[in-house]
Amino acid sequence: MSANANVLGTSEAVRPSAKPKTVLRSEKHPETSSWNGADFAREQILGLVRRTFLAGPECKRRQIVFCPLEGHFEITNICALVAEILACETSGDVAFVEGPQAGEQSAFCPAYRLGIKACSTAMSTNMWRVPNYAVSRAEKPNATLQWISFLAALRQEFEYCVLLGPAATSSDAFLLGQLTDGIILVLGAHSTRRAAARNIKQTLQGVQSRILGTILTDRRFPVPELLYRRL
């Protein structure tokens, strides 16, 4: 957990950008291995998965969209890791639903009518990578109906869906926050301004989009690794 990044609610610190330079050895604990940034990030994502998707039958969530607060954030790896860990934690089928690539003309794939898994890539026994799904509301006046239809189709074929969403300031993000079980915002530890985060939180809440929490990415950890091992 990252207390100093708790702007919007539950916050996870992932993808530390640098390993602590200070290495302290303890004679009492010679078996303790060095702190590993990738392992730390995975543990944080595991906690997020358990609290959001697998919290219990009374608050079961099946479809969650991850949106970067700023459009230039690249969050594909984060979403893929969430889906991978979720697939390991459950026997249900998991979809990692990609967004459009930069510069792509986005539209719903007609093949989805024949079944989503049929035009997706199996990544494991119970995880599929679903290709570009997005649609531009400006070009598609019936985008809301298309989203409803697409999300319903996902629910039929998959127990859980991790959707790589658009920037949180876009109209599609507002809509997805209403149609799915909620949004998790991805913030930049050294680029996102606190005021901007609060403003988008208020905007999303104003349009009845459900915010489930935040992920803090690219955080640096200047604390000696021995302290991390004792946390």
C-alpha cells in the first residue's frame, strides 16, 4: 500500500523504477534474499486482484476497466499482469481486453458475433487476450448500445474481464465506469498532479462512474531494502 498516494482511495504501488542502492546485510538473517522490484510489484497486484475481483460473493466484480489518468500513460503491461495473476487465482475464464493501438481507427470487430474466444489469443488454459475493442463515440452515434452488447457478450464467455480503458478524461471512460463493475485509475508517481487526480475523481463520480481504487506506477523506493523486508 502507498499511504502518500492515497488520493482517491485504495492505492497500489507498482513497477518500482529503481532498486534501492543501499544494501544492508544481516548476520541474523543470512538466508534473506535481496529485495526484488518485480516481485514487489507482483505482490501489490496480487493484493489488488484479491480485493477487487475476489473479495467474496457478496461483492463479486466481473468486469473492471483500468484507465490511465493521462493519455500518454502506457498501462498495457499492468493490465496484462492483472489478468495473468487473476487467471492464476481462479479457475474461471479470464479475458484481457486490449484497447486500440496508437493511431488505429477503432471499431468493434464483426467476428465477435461468432464468439469472442474465436478471435482471441489463448495465453493459458483460462486466460485469453481479446484484440482491439474500442469505438469512437464521435464516429459511432450508437456507441452506448455497442458497448452494452459487447460487455454482455464478454459476460457470457468469460467469468472475469480486465479491460484496458481509454484516458480517464474521455467520454468512453465515463461510460465504461457506468457499464462495468468499476474503474481503477492508474496514476504516475512523478507526473500526476494531486489536483488533477481529485478533479477527475469528482468528474467520474458526477456521472455515476464507480471508482474502485488507484494504482501508483513508476514509484521510486529510496528506502534501504532491509526495511522493506521487515514491513
